[in-house]
Amino acid sequence: MTLHGKLVDMSIIFGDKVILKNIKADIVAGAIIGIVGGNGEGKSSLLSVLASETIPSSGQIEWFGSTPAISYFKQEDDQFSNNDLVGDEEVYFSKWSVPRERDYTDLSGGEKMKRRLSYVFAEKSQLLLLDEPTNHLDQESLSFLKKQIHSYPGTIILVSHDRYFLDEVATWVWEVENNKLTVYPGNYSAYRKKKEESQLTQQRLYDAQQSKIQQVEKQISELRNWSSKAHAESTKQEFNKEYYRVKSKKMDVQIRSKKKRLELELSKNTIDKPEEEREVSFSIEGSKKKGKRVIEAKNMCKSFGDHLLFKNASFTMQSQERIGILGSNGSGKSTFFRMLLGEETVQGELWKSEAMNIGYLRQTVFDLPEEKTPFDFFGPTDYDTRGQIQTLMMNLGFSKDHWSRPIHTMSMGERVKLKLMEFMLDQKDVLLLDEPTNHLDLPSREQLEKTLSTYPGTILLVTHDRYFLEKLTNKLLVFENKTIRKLEMSYNEWMHKNDESLLEKDLLKLETERQAVLGELSYLQKNHPKYGELDQQFIMLTKQINELKKK
């Protein structure tokens, strides 16, 4: 196993807050290392140190040989511009299907991600650092990203909350949790299995030690009772006082001896109780009105100059519907959200209920006042409101010091949760969720899913998290072929329908080929030179058709 470098007793501390403490890890050359952990645990901070943007508070990174060339892809970068790409970088541009002619600021979230990814992959550095590279990407782009990662000639260290993605690319997993870093070989599933086994083993050892402590403490308690009785008897008895004094002294010696042995054993081998998986709690209220239109489009169109997003779109959305929005990067999903908010002009008709109270979770979470603290941002005017907000923050996994920390010091996942707090406090009727699981750790994703499943209002959801989409929605708004269609079906039904359509096409194609071969065979004698070849082709096509029919 060739090492590229190693982390040596490294600590990251911001002010009084310890992020990571005395961590150690080997960086294996050519490895794909996935970093996992909760929001605010230090994943992005660790990447920043690896990129030499931040200096560790103590310890160091030791590189074997010269310091490698490093490329660093950040979670979000609203200052990014790469209009001067040349040479191989231009080739990468076309590979990623990035619209070269459009300005970066006019691109969709997914297109921006692809443009930035094309840039860092084109640099071909020895060490590539990727912070949440899957955010905003559609399935086609995600598949291409996986291929690029697998074929990359250098070492890759990436942060991701996408379980499927980590399963398919990671060869090592680094878990950052409670100021520590733990290294696991293998992909995400291997890491979870190993962690569960370690926790189970530690729980058993902890339980066994606690049982022994209780047993020794019970013995000490019994000896104390006997010693107390012996002391009492030595003062009561007129005769045999010395006997009871000696007896009580022996018991006191036994008590001290047992206590010392227990203390010595615990000092050498104290087994900590396994820490429970962190839970996050959301609670969003909303309007409970039923059966009323909230949004209606008639012949709606949208274009930017000569670039047409969609046209002739007509559909109606009712209160309490849960609609998953599907479409490739750049098809107009985020633009449609901005049209609902009045931030983009509309061609055609787009009617919205005047009573609608919309909550919009944007992809990038750059619309928070970064210099303010949560206290300043939410502006509680009385003791009860302040208590409610602090309780919400605790339920969302924030610590006490977050209350007075500027928002710019918080991770992207923590900022997403602050936006969700706004919705909770304002009781939104309609939620426009544009990639809501981006930046959220796994416990937060699971809890958000539970919360939204009980939310009484209307949900419009854009996400590339297939599991999340299937769990939360039962209707679809599909952006394809330069228009928008509303479908009364779930994501799985839609995918299965597409599969059936493709299956039918494949069967029809094979049947047509088989009939053509059979037609040729009917004109040939068995001794004809071409008969054997056509016969084998007929058998092969029949086999393929039978296999498809089994699916």
C-alpha cells in the first residue's frame, strides 16, 4: 500500500470551538476517500486544511516526496468564473455537456456544478478534493461524474451525503464525529456494517463492565453494612468488644481493597458507553385547506433570448398535493420556481392563489444575512419566542454557541436548517424545495423526510435523491421536450412505465429482425452456405426475445 501522505496529530480549532483534535490518518495513493459525518462536524474544514487554505491549529500533513498539485472543488462558489478555458479544459467542457456560450450566472444549479467540475477535473492534479460534488446533478451527469472519478489518475478525497454515490465510488471512508476521525476500508455500506459491529461490541463490553462495577459496589455496600453493625456491636457489648472491633477493621480493609482494585482496573481499561446516533427533529405546520387550486398554468412559456426553456405548458395544482419535479439540468425547474415567486417574467398565464404563503428553499442558501447571528436574524421580541427558537435550534442539532455565532461561520447544512426554521416559524402553505437534501447529513435527511410526510400543505420538490423523491411525492411535473406535463403517478411508476416502453421497443426491434431472418431462411435449402449462419442468428434472436419477456 503506497502512501501519498498522512495526517499527524492534527487539530483544527476556531476560537474556543474544537472541530477536530489530534487526528491521524493515512492518505493512500490512488485512493478514493469519502468523508462522512454530521453537519458542522468539520468535513469542509478538513478539506480546507488539505487544500492549504487553512492552517491546522496543531499537528501537520506529511507528504511523501514533494507537495502534490491540489485541485479543490468547493460546495458552493458564487464568485466562480472560467471564461478563459483553453486546450484540454475546452475538451472537458464538451465532455460534461456544459453550454459554453452562456454566461455562468445564467446557468442552472446543475449546469454551474458541471462547469466547475469540468474545470477541476481538467487540471489533472495529483490530489483532487471534492466537497459535495453530486449536488444539483441529474442522473446522466451523476453517471458521468462516477466514470470520471473511477478513471482519475490521482488521489481523490470527497465529502458526500449521497449513500448510493459513496457505495459506488469510495475505496475508503473517513468518519468525522465528536472531534475524532476514524478510518474504515471499503465503501459506505462496508463502513456502516463495520461501525455497527464496533458499536455492538463496545456495548457488550460496556454492559459487562457495568455489571461487574454493580457487583463490586454491591459487595462493598454489604461489607459496609456488616462493618457498621460490627462497630455498633463493639460499643454495645459489655464483653467481646475487641472481637467486634477487629471484625469491623477487617471489613474496612476489605472495602478499601475492593475499591482500590476497581479503581485500578477502571484506570487501566475504562470502556466508554457507545454514543447514540444523533437524531434531528423538524416540525413544520401549514394550511390544512383541502381541494382548492393553488397554482394554474395556461399556455405558459419561458425563454432567455433565443434559448427556449419550455412552451405550451398547461396544468393545475391543488392544495396538499405533493409533486415531484423532474427534468435534466437546464430544463427550467429553478426558473419555474422563480416565476412562482414573481422573480421572473411569464409568457402565457400563471395564476397563483392570493392566500398562498410560499416558503422557498433555494439551492445555494446564499440568501441568508451572513454577518448576523441566529439571535439577530430571527429577532425574538419576548422571552417565550426566544425560548421557542432556542428549542427549535436544539431539535435541529445546533449547540448553544450557534445562537450567538455569525451565520457565515456555519456549514452549508446548518444554513439549510436555519432556512427550514423560517418555514416552521412562519407556517408556510406551499413549500418550494429546490434540492432540500443538498448539504444535509443523513440523520437530517431522514428526519426531514418524516416531517414533510406529515406536512399538511402543498409541496413542490426538485431533488436528485431518488429515495427521497419516491418517499415524498405521488405526482410529477415533468420538464422535457421543451414543455411541462403534469402526471398523476409516482416516480417509481414513471420509471417503470419508461422501462416498459423501452422493453416494448426492444422486443419489437428483435421480433422484426427475427422475422426478417426467418423470411430469408424460408427461401434457402439446408445445404446452402448461408443457411447455417442465418439459423444461428435466428436461435440467438429467439433467446434474446425470451430473456426480455421474462423481465
